[in-house]
Amino acid sequence: MERFLLISKKEFMKYQKYVILLIIAPLLAFSVHKYYISLCEVEYVEEKKSVQIIISHFIDDLEITLNNEHKKDFFLATNKEAKNIQEIYEDYLHKHLKFTINQKPAQYQFIGKEYDDDLVRFYLEIPNVQKLNSIEIENTCLIKDFEDQQNIIKIKVKKFNKTFYLTKSNVKGLLKFQ
Amino acid sequence: MKKITLAILSLVFLSSTLFAQENTQEKVRQKGHYNSSKFKQLDEELPTPNKQHMASGAPGYEYTQQQVDYKMTIILDDENQKIFGEETITYHNNSKDALDYLWVQLDQNMRAPNSKTNDVSGGGPDALYTPAKFTKMFMGKPFQGGFNIDYIKDVNGNPLSYMINFTMMRVDLPKPLAAGEKFIFNIKWWYNINDYMADRGRSGYEPFPDGNNLYIIAQFFPRLAVYNNVKGWQNLQFWGRSEFALEFGNYDVSITTPKDHILNATGVIQNPKEVFTKEQNKRYESSKTSFDKPVFIVTPEEALEAEKSKNTATKTWKFYAENVRDFAFSSSRKFIWDAMAVDFNGKTVMAYSLYPKEGNPLWEEHSTRVIANTLKVYSESTFDYPYPHATSINAERQGMEYPMICWNGGRPDENGKYNDRTKKGMIGVITHEVGHNFFPMIVNSDEREWTWMDEGINSFVEILAEYKYDPELFPLSKYPKNIVGYMSGDQDQLSPIMTQGDNVFNFGSNAYAKPAAGLFMLRQTIMGPEMFDHAFKTYAKRWKFKHPTPADFFRTMEDASAMDLDWFWRGWFYTTGNNDIGIKEVKKYHVTDKPTEQAENLAKRYGITVDQLPPSLYLVSEDSKEYTDDLKGKKPEDYTVLNNYLQDNFSAEEKATLKAPKYFYELVFDKPGDLVMPIIVEFEYEDGSKERKQYPAEIWRLNDNEVTKVFPSSKVISKITIDPDEETADVDTSNNSWPKNTETQFDNFKKNQIKG
Ligand SMILES: [Zn+2]
């Protein structure tokens, strides 16, 4: 019991630290720029019958969210990074990034991730899409922890481009082709 | 001989006109239009020059600027987090105008219960509400912020009439203040200091679990607004985002704090012996010769000792600051203070850092060194840093600048560990905020109106300073392509850079990153560092301690470089357009001495025979029916017509230096993007060697959609890439190569993933 208490207290303190972190929406406080955005680029490649997805997040923001959710420190993109990070990432994305293609939920494959400076990019693919009549994207990444989070979705289908700016009050974008 | 050539030349011109007419099919009456050229001069956008802001972009001989001096007595009440002040303001009317009233800024009123800042911002419910926030927002217990004005009196103690409109206060003058006269008056005020960790504010105090507070006090006293001949009184409200427009002046300030506090501020301490211990004072003096490394003025041990208890006695710090546009200070028991001297051509400037133990080891390792580096790089780009010190204060989650002093976030975790991102963030924010000493503290543009003039210009020099400090952590290669994501976004979410700061979408990208990327591109790619640096320095020197406008910047950059950049300012600053240049078509030509069909047609049209054409060479496209395999590999000098000419006109020596192209490429560039930009082309040859050619932006003068160039080459080109180093913020690189690269970023990654 003693032991348990000790751990949970420590955990609690950690949690407290993050709670303080997340209630700020720092646009007002910062003269140096810090903005909460993610970019999700979606392209339907007709020749390959595949939907290619690249989603980029600021590592800092994603780290705060994952740490909060799991109540531990993942040390993203450092040599102390958790061994099972791949799993954690996949799990997070499956919960917070959802695709519906031709009105049916579509599963994507996790191709991989790369770190680039302060960004992490995830490569996801939905194969075997014979024809794209409609695509709906629900992106709830990071909005729980950052009130001002803006998730930008750029969709490219042949010559057609569309950009959605998703926020906490608007988490879905739908595109239909006749 | 000469005559024939001339005749033929005019034929060529005539013929192209004829072609154009032949292509006109329908007789639809076309509408006229205004000059819509992307190269049209900015005369209609820029204000008419005058004797204050001249056509060259320099201050004119009738340029005037008001001066405002402040004498203030401040009391910081740590017990109750309140601040009290009495100030004597001396307003010098250096303008040629008589003034009926003065406008004074009351920025703290943004935090008053009746503040309109919250009223104007929309949005749905928050993700979560802390009890404090909930009570504040919904239960009628708002924070009692904002100025309480005790009195406003003239020098004789008579009350002055005044009116407060949100964050602005009009003080009515008993009689008009004539040109060249001064007016002295007194204001007494106080306010409750906000907990900036809770209300996400700019300045306030940070409470620590040990019961101590760290104060960062700014925009804390009624300050005069700017009066000039550009805006009259600059009295746009302070909504919390767009910053300040202030007059220069001298400050004589005394601040009373608890006896165990350590404090630094804008200006120089006048009574170090009274506020420091004997030991600290000795270190304060000796630090002035420590040029190689930071040394402590207040040691970590002293700070640790001070934060253990609370002394209720007080002491008074006396500061004097000359020719500054504002005054700010920071105070806490928790402060460690280190210092290093920086030499500017024989003049010593002090780099100071004040931080709580929570900032270590990050702060003692980097802060003061970063300040010194920033001052050096910025001084090289502008003028020698003119103030006696530059101070960086560690205030969590802040990044805010004032003359000589700034607040910067960034701390290691509770075990003192930090990763590269934390370190990078901290070095970045210190460089940025210390850099603001130059823009806008000294080159004093109107921040309330034009955020880009301080944030954008500062973010640009910041890139150079960070790179100097740590090129690995801050590589230059990410500029200007870092702005592509923003510029290719939905047009509904973009505003031109030339938009008042409060009306801007995506503030960070619009007012910081885009102007910085633009200036970076101007320096590296369009003007070249030599030309750019001279012009940029000219701007900084011309407007040092003055109030420049955007036009002064645009005009000076051209005035000092003899480069017409109106097209760049127009596109990058006045529109939301982006750049996309592609290679549409590549045709290979060979040389022949046999007149081509095109040449025959030309002769026919003017009633001469092919033989009557002057001796000439002709280019044949590989895909035309006139092309025969024997032309392949023929050198131009294989043809007698050229050979004879060379024999007659050049010595053997000269001939040796002549190039001998074998192939001729017709390159068609198209431009789906709105902006005009130089075309940077990289040619890769069969043998693997590479060559670059940069066509100036003016190539788009007469055709905004497509241009064609002929490129002679002695080797076969295997690959052509436009903007290979991503120097022009091209938003779509899928059309940047020939042969066309159909591989997406995704395909590349996937391929490597499988390989790896
Ligand atoms: Zn800034």
C-alpha cells in the first residue's frame, strides 16, 4: 500500500505538471511564434489505386499528449525513447485519425515514421481503392490538450485540391466526387 | 552587308507580328484594362513621399519626433502582488503642430473586468476549465486587473481632465501645447499583478511551489502614445496581441522591493552599493572585464539562501536609462545572476542573465553566451549595439522583449535533464527576444500597426544569429521552404503581410515566418548577400532611434541597391499569392546550314528566294520531319558558313577561347503560381556533371504564364531541375523536373523503408 501510494503520488505530481502545461493557449503570451498545428496530406494515386497519407506533428506537442495519456515520459526522438514507441504511435493514430472512403470505414497501413528537426511525420497508406467517390477524414489529434490546435488536411485527387482547417469544434472534413 | 542584316532583322520582327494576327480568330471586342503587370511600380500602394519620409526611404530634413521623459517611483508589493507608481511625465512637442490633448496608453486595462479583449474573440467551449478559470469566467469573480488611477495633476498640483476609452486615455491640456514647448504632469496609479501562468498573459508573476514569486513587470505604467505625421496619434487599442508604438525618452526610475530581492531593469543601476552585498558589488564591477566567459554576480548559493525566507524590510533600486522607448523590470528572491562583457570597438556592453535554479543547468551554460552572440551578429547586420547592457530573464513560457531586457522560457525537467528540442527552443527564444533590441526597440517601427516590421525583420536576422551560434541545431537549409506549407494553404485563411496585426490569420506564419523567409530569399537568391547587406544596413542606420514605416523599408532597400524590387514587395508583402514554376517542355535542336521550312516561309513571305537570305545557320528540332540522323553530333564549326566567318573575324588565340555548343535546347517554363520569381535551373549532363543558370524574375515581364529560352550546350542534358535547392518557396515541386518525376515523397519514403 505504501509503495502504491508513493508511485501514485509521483505520478500525480507529474500529471499536475502537465495539467499546468496544457491549459495555456499561448497565442497571447508569446511574442516569439508558437502555434499549434498539424498537417495531414492525403493524395489519391489512381495508378496505384492507393490513398497515400503523410501526417506531420510537432514532436513537442505530441510528446505532451502521449505523456498525458499514458502518464509516463516517452522521451520522443531522443536516445531514451521508449522501445515500444511504434506501437504507441500506431495506437494513438488509430484512435485519433479516421478515414471513411466511399462511405465505409477504411483501415490504413502504418508504413513508417521519420523525425525531421522538430517534426515527426507518419506515413500511412490505404491500398486497393479502385475508385474514389468520397473521402471523409476525422482528425482529433492533440485537440484534447491544446485548445487552439488546428489540424490542417490537404487532399489531392488528380488535379483537384482541397484544404480543410479542423479545430476542436469541427473535427471532420468530407469530400465527394460525382 | 550590314544593310542586309538590318533588313532581315526587321523582317523577323514583322513576321512575328503577322503570326500573332493570323492566330486571332474571332472578332470578339476585347475590354481594356488597367496596368496589371506584376512589375508595375508601387506608386499607388505607397504613401506619397514628403519631407519627413522621403522618396529615397530616408528620414527627411523636416523629420521630427516627440520626446517623452519619465521620472517614476515604484513600489512592488510582493505580499499582495500589487504595484504602485507615481510618475512625472515631461512631454516635448518637437512637431510643428499645436496639440490640444495627449493620448496615454493604459495597456493593463486589457486585463480589467470590463475588458473588451474577450468580447471580440469568438470560439466554442474550452477543452477544460480549472476551478480558478471557471469561477473567473462564469461565476462573476473576474480578476480585478487594470489600472486604478489615483490622480492626474499638472506641475502645480491642479487636477487635469481626462477620459478613458478602454486601453487609451485622453489627457486634456489646459491650453494648446505649442510647437517646441513641453508639458509636465503627474500620474499616480496602482494595479493588481496577474499570475501569468494562470491567465496566459504577457508579463505578471510566476508563483513557485516554494512560495516565491518571479516578477516580470512590463507595460506597467501609463505611457504616451506616438504622435507623428503618419498616423497623427497612434491610438489603436491594445487587444493583447499587436504590440506597442512608443516615443523615445530618458527614464529615471526608483523601485522599492523586498530587501532580499534581486532585480534588473532597462537602464543602469545608479546605486549598486546600496542594493548588492559587498561581495556582489565587487563581482558586479569585476564582471565588466570578463570578456571570455560568464561570471556570477549573484551566485546559485546566494539565490538558494535568499529563497528560503522572506525578508519584510525593503530596499530601493535606482535606474537611469537614456534614449529608450520603454521601461521594464524583473524581480525575485530566486534570481541567480551571471554576466559577461562584450566588446564593440572599444565600448563594453554587458550581457546579463537572471534565472531561478529551476533554469539550470541550461541557463548557466547558454543564456549569457547566446546574448553575446546575438548582439554581435545583429550589430554586424546593422550598427553597434548602443545600449549599456542586454539582459535575458528566465520566465517560464514567456518570450517578450523590452529595451535592454527580455523574458524567455525554457527550463530542463525537475532532474535538470533537457533534450535538444528544449535547448533549441531556449536558444531560439533568447536570440529572438534579445534581437528585438534592434527591431523594434531601436529601429522603432509601429508594432501596433505592422507586426511584420518588428517580428518579421527580427525573425530574419534571428536566422543568421542562430546559425552562427550552433549551425547544427539551426541549419539554414530549412529556409525559405519552411513557409511553403503556409503559402500553399487555403486562400480564405491567408492575409497579405501588409495587414494590421490584429486582423491577421495564422499570426506566426504571416507576421514572423513569411516576411523572414522573404528577406532570406531576397538576400540569398535575389539580391545576393553583398547587395542585400549594404541596403539592409542602410535601412537600420537611417532609422536608428526613429519611427520608420513599411515604405521607408521598401524604398531604402531599392535606393541603396539600384535594384527594382517593387515586384517582390508587391507579390510577397501585398498579396497572398504563392510561387510555382514548372518545366513544361524540353526540345532538343541540332544545327544545320540547310534552310529550314521556317526560313523558307520567311523568305517566301517577303518575296525573296532562299538563296537571297544571308549566309546562316539554322536550328532543327529533333522531333521535326526535317531532322535527319546525320545532323546528330555535328558541330557548328563543321559548317563552312560559320567556319569562314570565324576565320575572317578571329585570331587563332581568340578562336581557342570560343565555346562550341553542339546541342540546343528549347526550354519552356510555365508558371501556375501567382508570384514572379527568378527561375533557377540545374542542368545535369550525361557525364554526371552539373551546371546552373539563374534567370532573373524580370523574365516574366511580358508573359506571366509561360516563357521559352534557348540553352546551348556542348553535352547532352539528361536531367533538368528547377530550383534544386528549394530557394524560392515553390509550392509544388512535382512539375520541377524533366524528365518528369512521378515519384511522390510518399513513394520515396516507402521505397527506402522496404530497402532499409
Ligand atoms: Zn518577437
